[in-house]
Amino acid sequence: MTEEDLADLPEGENAAGVPGAEATESAAPPAESGPRMDIKLDVFEGPLDLLLHLVRKEKLNIYDIPISRITTQYLEYLDLMKTLNVNVASEFLAMAATLLYIKSRMLLPEAFEEDEEDPREDLMRRLLEHQLYKEAADQLRGLTMLGRDAFTHAMSPEELEKLGTLEGEIEAGFFDLLNAYHDAQKKFPKELHHDVELEPMTIDQKIEQISLWMETKYELDLQELFGWARNRFELVLTFIAVLELVRRKAIVALQSEAFGAVRIRRRNNGTPGH
């Protein structure tokens, strides 16, 4: 993605919570491009979440962020989201503009006063504040809320198992899932040339298929699930279906460690319904 591409990114609403998706299918286009869908995918994490994800993934120093490198990777993620027709909130575009502005200032330091604040300073403060907020939220996640200001003990192993998680596991966020999808789609050619099915699978059918698999397997490696896709179209379908099942709380996406392999597991109290 380039600076010119930013204006073409779709806008949408941003909210706090877990990843989810809504999607609808349209009629198949001419055979040379294969089936297509109109995907409406909402991102439930914001631009600071994406930046923290990149900083942690690349093991960067948050106090000395290599702005050119992080900007390139941030724009690459936005480009990937654009290919999925994600509803990118305006905050993502504003952050992209901020990163490009900081990058330009870092490339031309002689244009500014020596005693002027490091152009990365404000971004660093925002990231540190957001990191503290996320760490506090993670600590509270394992507590059962009784009232507005009262909490009980940490969840027991039985309670965690009911939610689909076990001690030592962490829930994968939207960008962890997006990163897994990015790795999987590298195995397919960029073109959508493949044998066109007369009645291509719909998202609802893919959701039902994955739900049936989860009834027998209980847990699946996400890359294994992606590997069953016969083409890029089905890979996208699988990705959207997984996000929808996470949104419905029918499954939970887990990692044993940060940026580790993602597994999906059936929640004991989850159903494939809406």
C-alpha cells in the first residue's frame, strides 16, 4: 500500500471487544475470475492495537521505534485488510497519516530545530498508555465480575474450561488471526484461477462445515484448517467463518504464547447458532 492508496480504503465503525465478521455472497462473476463475495468484515480492535502487535511481534523497543520499518508493516496490514474488504475505521487511516508524517520528519531532521521534541514522542506515550490499559484488561479478564466495583476470586480450572481456555493459554486477537491468514494465503497463487464450482460454497455452509468438524475434533490447528482450503476463495471463506464463530462464542482462538501458533477450540457452552 502507498500513500495514494489510503484514500481508497473503505471506512467503517470501530468498537472495543473481540473479533467478528458479517458477510454475504453475491452471484458468481465470469468464469475467468472465479466466484466472489461481498464481504462486510468489522474490526473490533483499533490502530494502537495493531501497532502494539507489530512492536511485540518484531520485538522492537517501544522507546526507540524504527518508524520507517513500522510504517511499512502497518501499511502492509492495512493493504491486507483492504483485500478482504475490511471496514477500516477512520482511526486506522488517521494513524497511517500520522506514521507517514513522522516518517517524513525523521527523514528530514535538518528541517527542524535541534531542541524540538522527537516526532515519535507523542506516539510513544500513546502506545505506552494503551499497553498499560491492555495489561490491566488482561488481568481483569480472569476475574468474575459481581458488581460495578466488586470482583470474586480468579476463575477456577473448571470455569476456564467452560469458557474454552485453560491455564497458561491466551486468547488470540484479531491481528493474530489476520497474521495466520496472511501466512496461509502465501501458499496460494495471487490469481483466483481454479476450477469454478457451479454452486460455490457460501459462508453459512462453511460455518456449518467447521462447526461439524469441531463437534468431532474439539480442537484444530488454524493452519491445518486453512490447509484444507482448495483455493484462495475458500481460504477467505474459512477465515471469515472462523471470525464469525468466534463472534458467536461458539469457538475460541488460542495461543500457548504470544505470536505462537493459533488453535481454535469449541467452547463447551458454545453453539453454532446466532
